[in-house]
Amino acid sequence: MQEALLALVVFCFLALGFWPMKLLDRYLEEDQEPAGQEDQVCEPSCIILTEDMTDEEVNAEICCYREKHRHAKILLYDNQERNVT
């Protein structure tokens, strides 16, 4: 008889513990959704500097990009193919 009563008490504690944990899981899932959406909205990882931009515009673009990306490394190259003879 005591074992059945003990089993019933343990079962009640497990059932009552499951309900608040389910609510906690639901709350944490709702809390995590906005954080995931913030990651999707991010700054571009590259900028395009064209030949029709002035030196001041190029400098402004680079400065703006460096403010948002502190550890960026900038690589400049010419896109035109050249024949080496």
C-alpha cells in the first residue's frame, strides 16, 4: 500500500512539474524569435565603388563602411582583363 501511495505521489510531482516546464519552453521560444529576426537584418558585407564616383564619394563610402565593420580588410582590384604580352 505504501509503495502505491509513493508511486502516486511521485507521478503527481512529475505531472505537476511537466506543466510549468512546458509553459517555460513556450515562453523561451517566443523570446528567441525576435533575436533570430535581428540576425537576418544586417549590413551589407561588401560595397561597390564605381569609376564614376568622385574621390570624396569613395572616401565617404569607405569611412561609412569602416564605422560599421571595425575589423574589415579592404581589397581594391581592377575588374578589367588585360593581355600580358
